[in-house]
Amino acid sequence: MVGLPQKTEVASVRAYCNFCPGFCCYRLPGSVLFVTATDINRLARHFEVSDGEVRKRFIEKRNTFKVKDDGSCIFLHDGKLRKRCSIHMARPQQCQDFPYDEPCPYLGREDLLETIFPKVEKSLC
């Protein structure tokens, strides 16, 4: 694998997100997407269902999304290189805020990229 640029060379915090295949949309060991009651209500309005229905259909362990077999978010479109989030306008606050005014950790850490890139590549086939 080609070496990644140094942290100071990574593009501006949000610029890369526009062309990202969704590295942060895969559950890795130790990572948690915390879905709040406000997020659930936003999704309920988006899907025009009750908060309880959102919890039943999309939430596991009380506060996180269910994932597909490959560990990706259930709302992530396969077969697309970008604009993969099917609930982009209603996504949880944690998704909206990531990468928290820091460079994307998936670009700055080769170990994360090596873990996630094969999953992303497979989903694009």
C-alpha cells in the first residue's frame, strides 16, 4: 500500500467528505455511533413513522444503528462511490459532526485505512 500523507498534508476537514466513499460508516471494533432520542425523532419525521417504529426497525442495543453483514450502516448505499448515505438530511448528530473539526482519522492512520478500505472496495462491486 502506498504511504499516506502526513497529518498536516491532509485536505481541509470537510473538503474530503464530499468525495469520501463512507469510511466512517462502517462499525469497527471500539467504535460507537451513539443515536440520541433527538436523532430518532428526526428519523421518525424523515420516514413519517413513530419513534417506536424507528427504534424497532433500525436501532439495536438501545442507542446505535443496526449494521449489515459487512459492518456498514444499514443506511449506506452499496455500489456508489460517493453520496452513499440514504438518510443524509436526517442523519444522527454524531454523523453530522464527524470528524469533529479534525482531519479525517481514516486518512491520517494507515491501520484504519487498511482495515476499512477492503470493506468499502467490496461494497462498490
